[in-house]
Amino acid sequence: MKHQRLGRTGLEVSDVGLGTFEWGHRVDAAVAQRLVDEYVGAGGNLIELPSSGVHAAQVVSQLSLPEQIVLLARVGVSMSESSHIEVGLGRARILNQVDALLSATGRSHIDMLILDVFDAEVDRAETASAIDTLLTLGKIRYVGVSHHAGWELAEMRGAGLPISCAIAEYSLLNREAEHDLLPAANYAGVGLIAGAGLGRGVLSDKYRRGTPQDSRFAVGELTDYVGAYLDERATRVLAGVRKAAAALGVTTTDIALAFNRYQGVASSLVSARTPEQMAQLLSSEIELEPEIAEVLDQIS
């Protein structure tokens, strides 16, 4: 697995990151440990906790994680129940959520703290002060953002926040980050981490012949999330991805991850749920020739 610097930091991350969206739900601690062992054995070092990821954090606390693991965790969103979500980047919320994450994971620090929302109502100086406190205390080591537009990223950095990376959904099925966030990140030397790097699983081509019973689309609360990419446009894009995969003798997953690498994405987050899925992801290291990348660019 390839590694590269994250933006202009001294932090190196693997080009495939391990998402934990279903840890504590359909992935228990025993399976999670096996996934981590295989992932680390192949050179992976980036693990991401989802927003309000209490269940995933509790699973992490039960695992044996090597020192090289870079743990990403998010603050800014509170979910006391599924129907009640609170967001904000006030000092108290940030400090309280970081302490809760450290307690839940059993770790002494968070490697990359992700500000998971842009808060237009709280003075940026207050957010910056909270982050400075956490950095000084050694509770966090780097800071990133998620769900930020390009101008929001610029404003956060202008307020003195040492933003190292931006997380945005990015794949051949969703390239909206290229409109303003990616140019802003490149200008500022901020690394881009692609969320849903396989197009919410659709680019793995698992839905070609129907809906697997254990897939996200088959799970009630995730049906709409995946279904948004099971449309006519996605069908056209996936047809082109299949042609590229067939020509190179690889899988559609290989093509999807290779395209992200070609576009300069530092790491693509994927959420393998089984050792079989993990094995396929870990063997994906192809590099696209410019001609193929250009065709994929045009069809997507």
C-alpha cells in the first residue's frame, strides 16, 4: 500500500483508509480486529471514526492497535437520539466531545481531530482557542475539517486554525469537491481525504445482478443513502468503469481507487465489513495511464 504526506504536514497516510461506519452494528470487535490486522499487515495506517461514532469508538477500545495507526475522529455533531441532532463548534462542545472520545476509545490522544461542521454562529476565534488548548495538552495532534466548502476552509485557516486535511465525499460518482473545495485545498496545501471512496459501495459493482441481502442497500436505514447512486447516470459511469477494468484485467474497485489516486487524493476511505472485502481492497494498487484516466474523467 502506498503512503504519502498529508498536505504539507509531516504526517504520512496510506492511500486507502479504513472506515468504521458499521463497527458496533454489523461488525463486532472480533471481526474488527481481524480487519485491522490484515489492513495493517498490508501497510494501512488510517482508521476513521464516523460522526457520533459511539459504537465504533467502543469497539476501538477493545482492539489491539499498533502505534503507527492514525485515528481520525469527528466533533461538532451531537446525536442524543436519531431524531435530535445538534451541531456546533463552541469551546465547551469541542472539549467535551474530545474527552468523551478519549474515554470511549481508551486512547491518550486523537491523531487527527475532524471538525465535522462549519459553524457560522460561533466566533472562529473561540473554535481556534479550543483547538489550541487541545494541541497544547497533547489530546490531539492534527486538525482537519469535513462538510466544508472551499470558502469555509479558507475562512477557518484565516482564523488561525491549523487545518491539515479536508474530508469530502469523492469518487467517480461524486466529484462535487472539484468545484471549489479541491482547488482551495490544493492552494492552501491541505490534503484531501475521500469519503465514500467507492461511491457508497456502488463502484464495487456488487449491485449489478440485484441487491445482496447483506449489502447496505438491503439495510432499511441505509437504503436511501446507497439508492442515490443507483440511478441512470451511475449506470452509465459504471459501464465505463467495467470496460476499463476488463481491458486491464482488474476489478471495478481497482479502477475506482486508482482514479482517486490519479486525482491526487491522499487517501480513500472504504468500509470493508468482511475479510473477503478487505482482501480485495488491499490488493488494489494499479496506476492508471493518462489516456484511461482521461476517458474516466469524461464519462463521470
